[in-house]
Amino acid sequence: MAIQAETVTNILNSNVNFKRLHSRHSELKLKIEGLNKIKFPTIYEETKKKQHQKQKLFLKDKMELFLTQKR
């Protein structure tokens, strides 16, 4: 779904719940990027990466649902 950056910015500034979801999504994105840089990750690191990916996807779905309801 293509959402305009302006729409997201407006909702970020006006809705605390959406801002919290977006913030957590961004944190997970950075953690995943960090784990992707490890050449030979341990099983624990691979498991954490998969958990973060699932959480990030769940948050993305929640944000998209929120945005479609606000249209």
C-alpha cells in the first residue's frame, strides 16, 4: 500500500499510539540491520533476528490497518 509521507507525518504528530508503533518498528529495523551485518551469526542471533522480523511485520500490519481506517 502506498501511503504519502505527509499523511504518515500528520498521523505521527496527532496520534500517540501510532507514534509508539512507528517508533518500535524503527527500533526493530535498526536491530535487524545490525544482526544482518554479522558474518557468522550464532543460533541465538539468528533466532533474535527472526523474532524481530516477525514483530516488525506485525507492527507494520497494525500501522497499515490504522492508516486505512483513517482514510
